[in-house]
Amino acid sequence: MAKVTGLGGVFFRCADPAATRAWYAQHLGVAVDDYGATFAQTDGAQTVWSPFNAGSDYFPAEQAFMINFTVDDLDSLLAQLAADGVTLVGTPMDESYGKFGWIIDCDGRKIELWEPKGKV
């Protein structure tokens, strides 16, 4: 059975992403770039922390945050979820750093599923 293997990231809305990144860098020592921060895990996996502009359309406007889960087999998991009646959103994407798909959870939140390329 395909499954979630970890937390891939947390994405959230804020008024000024650059100011938010700077605050976290200054006060908490978070190493940030233009997208946020990437935390390496001991097993080779990564977790991304990323502030988004309040007007971003990457996830629904009424949703303050979106969680990204790493998965071991995106295609199989999406097929399982569809068979279970879970709503799939958009068309899965295959990028240089992994494959992505989206679902709607039981509370109406858009969730991102990510099968990283390489070790997870």
C-alpha cells in the first residue's frame, strides 16, 4: 500500500513573505532563501518551510496554510485515494525534484503530496 512517509513542508500565507523570512532569519537563525527554508533530515529527506504572499493562488484563498506530505509512490497513492472517493485536484506534475499531486481532505483543505526524486 502506498503511503505518506513524512512531512514535506508547511506553506502559509502572510502579508509580506520577505519580511517574514527576514524575521525568522534574524530572530530564530533560520537559513532562508527566496522560497523559505529547507531542513535536511537525518534520513536524507527534506522539510520545506515557505511563507506565501497573501494573494497567492497556489492553494485556496480561504486556506491559511497547506501541508505537503512526502509519499513513497504518488501514482499508486492517488489511485488508492480516488478509489476511496477522495477528491483529487488538478493534474499531477513531474518536476526535476519530484512528482506532485493534490487532494482535498475530509475538512475541505487542499493537501499536497510529493514523491521526491532520490532518497526519502
